[in-house]
Amino acid sequence: MTKKRRKLKKRQKVRKCVIFTSFALLPITMFYFSPVLIIQGALKGIIVGSFLVFGAQFLASLFLGRVWCGWLCPAGGLQEICMFARDKRAGGGRYNWIKYFIWVPWLGAIAFAFIKAGGIKSINPLYKIEHGITVLGGADSIMPMFFFLLVIAVVALAAGRRGFCHYLCWMAPFMVVGRKIRNRFNWPSLRLEANRDECIDLQALHRGLPHEPGCQRHGGLRPLGKPRVHHVRRLRGHLPQKRYQLRIQEKRLTQNGGQAPMCNGLLSLSFRRRKADWFPGRLPIVDIRG
């Protein structure tokens, strides 16, 4: 294992330790993230603790990106625990917009509540938080906490990895909007960058290898230009420094009315670094003849 990988593994351990600790502290901190308490305070013209927290999240995202989501969010800590039971990637896509259909009306309700109260009258970070600790409020605080945890766990287990963050989180849009603003003006900030030296482009590898005539690609498979295929053993031999492993999954095609020649076995290809996760390869078909 390289020094860089050891450093990355250690950083992930620290991150998980921090986010699990944040989750463990949720009985103390839950009302500081409450989407309901902020409206209750706004109806009386009071800026409550959750208002200050959401504002801090937005301001931090302008310079620190999504650090809150990855390192500090207690809901994220619970979902990381759920990943031990279901580590499937969440679908995302258009369903990610669900949280914005929740977030925008919620912001409108907060603004309306302040207008109805005649504006901001005071600041009270501990509004309805007994001695600054959520669970000391008795059943009125404990029951919402268990409901909140149940919703997060059910969505994470049903939708996949960080499913609640993708679809229902009312805090995530603050960071998303902050990041968009940062990207628009391009000022210095914390961000992740890919190390191109550690990447492998199977498409480039596909172009660089000698090719053999192959069968036409049909049956719903998307082609990558001209029909070309490689022997599996030849492809293995050209992976850089032989640090990668291939996993082959067979896809047998039916005869297409005699219109297209058939290979006796078509395989989809995925690759990984050893002791790492599998990633889908960009070479979708490999000929296993010979």
C-alpha cells in the first residue's frame, strides 16, 4: 500500500469517527437542526438556534463546500451505519429534485412567519431547548427525535447510500446553493480533485490495443463506434503495471433473425484496483473466442 493510500485510509477513519460522534450527540443537538422549531420561533419574531445553524452551513459552504455533509452531519452518521446493511448507490437523477420542492416552500413559510410577526424582534439560540440539551424537554422532544431517526433510516435502507441526503434533506440545499455560488465566482475554497495519475481510461485502452473483427452489437447494447472486440487475456496484459483485476459477466444474445453475425459469448467488463471496489468498465463487450 502506497503512502498516499495509507494517508487516505487514515483520513477516512478519522472522518467516520467524527461523523459517528456527531450522530451519538444527536439527543443533545437535534433541535439545533429542527425545520419546525425555526418556524415556531419566526411566528414570534425570534431567531432560534436552527436559524443560526442553517445560516452557518450556508456561509461555510462558500469556502468549505460540503464538509458538513461528509464530516459533521448527524443524519449522515446514521446513514453511514445503514450502509453496513445496504451499500447500494442511490439512484439520484430527477428524484434529487424532491428535496427542493420541500426546501423552497419551507423557506417561504419561514419568511411569511417573520412577516406576520412584524419582523425580527430577538435572537434566542436556546428557544424551547431546555438547558441547551434537546432530550431534557421530555416527550415533546424525544418523540420527534425517534420519528426523525426512523424516517432517515427507512429512506437510507430503501433508497440506498445517503438516500435521505439525496431526496429529503432540508439542509443539503443550503450547501448546494453555496457551492454553486462559489463555482460561479471561482474564489479559493476547499474542494476534492481527482488524481489523474491514479485513473485508468478503458476507452483509451480500447483505442490503443490491436483489434480483431467482431460481431455487430445489438440486443439493446449501446455501441462505442465500430464493432471491435478484444480477447480477455490480451486486455488483462495491457492493464497498467498489472495492479488491476477484471471481472467478467457473460451476456448471451439471441440470434437476430439472421441479420447480425453472432459471437459465441459476449461479456461485459468491469475493473478494480485490488482490495478496492468494482467500477464499471468503459469497454462493454469482450470476445471470448479462442
